[in-house]
Amino acid sequence: MHLRRTLIGAVVAIAVAAALPTSASAAVTLQPGAYHETDAGSCTLNFAYTGSGKTYLGTAAHCVSSIGQRVRDIEGTDFGSVAFIGDEDTTEWDFAFIEVDAEDLGRVSPAVKGHPAFPTGSTTAAETLTGDSIQLSGYGLGYDTTPATQEQRKAIMGYDDAELYTVTGPIHWGDSGGPLVHIATGKALGIVSRLCAGTCSEEGPTVQGILAKAASRGFPVTLRTV
């Protein structure tokens, strides 16, 4: 099942209202695990990337709808435009990049929200084992109301190769696009793409695969680390 166009209508209003900072808050940090929204819906940012002198933040392809589409943070403030979209209907291509506006570059941090020591790089399949702990950070429905439930969820590693991973854990609509980190190495594993209901596992593209596929389309970027 796609995690696409997920929080709409009354559900969006409830979830966003619960997570919104007060008017006295400083501008929010743009980082892995932070909320974002477009006219296509609300999702979670994954990692920070650089390429050709520009800074990008990642999300899922199914969280956006067109190149140039403006993207907003949790306060409703524009911070960038969609620069690349993979393919929302193909799991290993379900990724997109948002180019951060020049005036918002100072708000970008590569550190995962709630986990300043992550990421240290990106995983390969040789570094992971079934049963390893995976760190989540995002705005999934029902988990978006407190910092603890946003940032302190963990999943269990299933399978991964150069393109795809599977995990089992507390992932929900709104976590789409968000980061998964392999705790033992501190490295970026992948991004949230597909939600599974029942006796099955969530799956999505690996960061290793995302970087290779983007480069194959003439959009080379590198992962920013802490």
C-alpha cells in the first residue's frame, strides 16, 4: 500500500495542529525527521544532500507532484522547491529531492531529529544483519504529537540489498519520505516508502540505491553527514 497523499481533510488539521510550534518559537530546523508539506500532502524529510553547489533535502516521490512545486515546513513557511522526482509507483525509485532556498540554508542540519550523532554515512548490505535495530524519526499519524513518539521509535531490520530494504516496526502515514538509520553503524539505511498492514514488512529504497539512481538520471548528489 502506498503511503501517498496521506493526511488530508480533518486528519491533516488534527495532526498538524498538535505538532505546530507556538508563534514565539524560532524558525524550525530543516533536518532528517522534520515535517514538511506540499499541496500533495504532508510527509517527513529524510536526509540532507549536496550537489553542484546546492543543498537538497530528501522526501518520497509520492509526497510531491511536480518539479518546481513549493514545499513548506511545519510552520507553513516555504523553504524550497522540488528539483527531482523519481517514480512513486516503483519502490526503489520512490524518492525526490527538494532544493533549499538560499535564505533558508542556515536552517539546514544533516543530523537526524532527536539523534545528533546520525548519520555517519550510508549503509551497504554487508554492514547490516536481520534483526538489527533501526532508528525512526518522523511525523506518522498517532506518533506525531510528542518529541518522544516522533523521534524514539525503533524498527527491526529485515532484508536489504543495494536498492531495497525491509523492516518491521511502528511506521504510519505521515512518516513517508522519512529517514531510517542503522543504529549499530550510525549510517543512513533508507527512506520510508511503503506501508504494510498485517503480517508483513515495510519496504523502501536504500540511500545507497537513491544516490546511484539519481546519478544515473544526471542528478548526482552526495549525502551530508554529521
